[in-house]
Amino acid sequence: MTSADIKFVLELPSHAAAIEEINAEAFGPGRYTRAAYRIREAGPHDPSLSFVAIRLGDVIASVRMTPVVAGVGRAHLLGPLAVRPAFKNQGIGRHLVALALDAARDAGSPAVILVGDAPYYGPLGFQRLAWGQIELPGPVDPARLLVAPLLADGASELRGPLKHAGAGALVSPMAHEVQRTAKRAGAR
Ligand SMILES: CC(C)(COP(=O)(O)OP(=O)(O)OC[C@H]1O[C@@H](n2cnc3c(N)ncnc32)[C@H](O)[C@@H]1OP(=O)(O)O)[C@@H](O)C(=O)NCCC(=O)NCCS
């Protein structure tokens, strides 16, 4: 259960610096070498599926979602997910994952993939992806490559190298609205 003074909202451009700090604190410099990071750095995440937790005006946790493809299959890559240490174990991480999954489902995404701890993500709807079905650009422990299918057989078309889907993949109307708002804000 999360505390009443914590609000969950879609990520905005103004949250970017705080999110960077939270991820640096949670993962350190080693984050840049992770296989999932190498996919994420190839293009933008989707702000219409990415959320932050805010307390008293401060961003205290974040989850991002990035559109990906593998063969003819498409999906979203969840992560980074990080919560400021002072706010751990209050259900914030779980709630962010649930929001991201619901938003991806509403946007018609077939599946959500991540590299993470099965004991944490299993109860949130994730299971192991068959080893060898997709390839990441770097070593990954097979036990940590997880998928939450959002449509029936949502992961079955994912085959081969997992890649960023490209900026053109941000097709949900909400993503365009977020991008337009960001441009307007930047123009002021
Ligand atoms: C992992 C993380 C996001 C969890 O966020 P959180 O808000 O503290 O988690 P929640 O409150 O939703 O859930 C807490 C529960 O998850 C468990 N948990 C936390 N991290 C876990 C992990 N890596 N593996 C298994 N269980 C985990 C806690 O022990 C707790 O269990 P309980 O409910 O039985 O007491 C947070 O600890 C964090 O930012 N860690 C550093 C970054 C990171 O590892 N991100 C995940 C990358 S895969």
C-alpha cells in the first residue's frame, strides 16, 4: 500500500534530471554497460507509458518503457525501474510496474519484456521467456529475461535480435500529445 501523499503521474520532460539522478543512485555507472541499456540508448523511451512517483513535488521513483522489436514481433522493454532508497518497500515499485503494464495493454502492446529478478517480477505477471527465442546485445542471465504477454500469444512473434523499434514506433495518440506538450514547453 502506498502512502496518500505519493502521486503517480505520467513522466514529463521536466522530470528527466531527477530520473537520471535516481537511476544513477540505483544502478551506478555500470548501468551503461547492461544489455538492456544498449537497446534503450538506440532511441527514445515512450513517455506515454512511463511513470513517476512524486512526493511533495519531488520525483522519488520512476519506470520507463521503450518500444522494441524482434523479428516481426513487437513489445515494450520495461526499465529502468528504481525507487529512492528512503521510499523502498512501500509498494511504489509494484504500483509503477502495474501502471506501465496497464498503459501498454491499453496502447495495444502485445507484450512487455524486461531483464530483472524473477522473485520480484513474477507476482507482477512476468514469466521466463524461452531461452534463445530472442537475443540481447550483451550477456543476460537466462533466469532474468522475463516477459508479461498482454495479448494471447503476445510473445510468440518475438524472434531473434531484440532492438529499439525506432522513433516512429511512438504511435499512441497520447505519446504524440506528450511530445507536442514538450515542444510547446521548450518553445517558451
Ligand atoms: C527493486 C525496487 C524497484 C523495488 O521497489 P520497491 O518500491 O522498494 O518495492 P515494493 O515496495 O513494490 O516491493 C517490496 C517487496 O519486494 C521485495 N523485493 C525488492 N527487491 C527485490 C528483488 N530484487 N528481488 C526480490 N524481491 C525484491 C522486497 O523484499 C519486498 O518484499 P515484501 O513485500 O515481501 O516485504 C527497488 O528496491 C529499487 O529501486 N532497487 C534498485 C534498483 C533495481 O534493482 N531495480 C530493479 C531492476 S530489475
